[in-house]
Amino acid sequence: MPALNPSELVLVTAASSYTGANVVLALLQNGFQVRAGVRTQSRADALSSQLEGATDLSGLSFGLVPDGSLPGAYDEVVKDVSAVIHVAAPLPFPCDDIGKNILQKGVDMNRSLLESCAKTSSVKRVVLTGSADSLFDWSKKLFHDHTYNGTEWTPSTWEEAEKSQTFLDILPAAKKYAEQAAWKFVSDNEGKIGFDLISILPVVTLGPYAGKVSSVKEIGGSAFFVVYKAQTSQEDGEVGPVIIPHAVDVRDVALAHVRALTHGTAGRRYVLSAVCFDNDQVLHLLAKKGYLKRKVEVPDVDPTTKGYFQIDNTATVQDLKIQFRPFEQTVIDTAEQFKDLSTA
């Protein structure tokens, strides 16, 4: 596929999410026109307010997708777009029926999007936001001698996920089956569709929210559970152990999506990881820069020496021309945005 040119129109699904809003901002800053897919008009209004002042919003428009898992859900919003960055994924945890409400809905959402893209001749590339969780063999825990490079698939199964009571056991299978459904659609329809597919697989995503946020209620995910919890902790044990010992800045994740449109190789899975880290390191960084007004008791040990599994992001760096931000910058920029948030 020829590289997309700035000024072309790109659809971003789940555009009001943490990652989605950063993708929207990166696209606009790189000259693209953006159609932001959101579930409700109130989310569209909130995103406009959030991004106001961050960049020129004249290239931003909106399209409503109340339920992306339904057939034809994306038919209208994909019209006339040159590419789609598909961030949306259903993760309504806890829920009564894991198989129906998370696993199957994720598969259905990806199929629905690609079916809609197949109905128009304008779409040239789809970039799917997956997760590095779809790679890892969690039966080996955190400490094992393997370097993941984006070619692996987690052995986590649908059946195991349906029986699980924890989100961290469900997520790998959910991400795997949803992504595999997308690759299968493209393979089954080779020669019949006018677009190709790339997937982006970030590890733990940290970094500031796009634009402005004012309340703790507006933040969530890894940025909340890693940085905010550390920043507001009264003792080291409140933060808990690291879940995935690798991190990447959300701004670099957003840029990688943009570069996937302009530089990416069709059919590739790009794993995004900037650094091996753990929560002890976050505590020490916050204390060092004055964002933690207490003494940290846990030893300051380089996480790369602890025996965590590793990640090879060579293909990402070479193809997408990404120069990852230093981890200290990621943590401190996040803490700076969070330090004055209202708890109301």
C-alpha cells in the first residue's frame, strides 16, 4: 500500500479513550484530518473540550458508533476515510458472561469494523490497537528467559478466560482472539478488499492524557494504577507488585499509530516497549523529583537485573522510526498532570 499522506482523512474509534485521544492529537499535529468515532454526543463534546488549546482542531469531526459490535455499526463513519485506527475494544469487567460480553464482543467488533471497511473503496489501511498481552505465556510468570518480538501468541484459551474471575487472566485471551479474528478476515478476503492490516501491541501504557483533565474520575488504566497510586501512596506496599514489567509512553504509542499509516509494513505486528520497569522504580523516580513527600523503603534496584522476561522491539524502531521517550520523562510528565487533580 502506498504511504498515506498528511491531510488525508483517518477514522479513530474509541477516540475519547486514553489511547484514542492521544492518537487523535498526534494525527492532528501531523496534518491529518480526523473523524473521531465515539459512542455518544456527550463523549464528542468532552473530547473537544479536552483537546481545546492542545492543537488546531479545525481538522476534527465526529461520528457516532453506539455499539461497534453490531453488524453495519461502522458503515457510515468509514465513508470517505483513507484509513482507520481501530482503538475500540470491549472490556466491561466485571460482567456476568465473560464469553459473550468480552471475548465474543471483541471478535464481533473487529469483524464489524473490517466488514464496513470492505464496503467502501476509500479505505487503504487499518491499524488495529491490540496489546502485548496477546503475546505472553503467563504460565511462566514474570521471571523467565524469553524475549518476545511480536511473533508469538499467548497460549491463554477462550475456555480458561470464561472460567476466570480476574481481569488479568481474561485480557490475554480477549486480545488474542479479537486480533486473530481481524487477521483471519483479511486472509479470507485476500484479493477482494482494498485495504491491508497492521497491529500495534503496546505493553503497559503510561504518560499524560491528551489535552487537559481536571478530576481523578477522568483517569484510569495503567496510568492510574501505576503512577497515581504511587504518587498518592502513604507506604510502599500500597502500590503492589508490577503486573507487566515493561512500559511505553502513550504519546509514543500514538505516534506509532501515525507512523504505521505512513511507514508501516502491511501484515506486521509491531510490539511497543520502551523500557523494562517495575513499581519500585516508579516510587524512586517520584521521590527523586519531589512528587512523593516521604521516604521510599524498597531498594532502588535496576529492573533489568531482576530476571524479568524481555522484549525485542527492533522491527518497531526500524520500520516506524520511533525514538522512545526516557522512562523518567514518562513518569514525571504523568505525575505533573496528576498532581493537582480534583478528587471530587
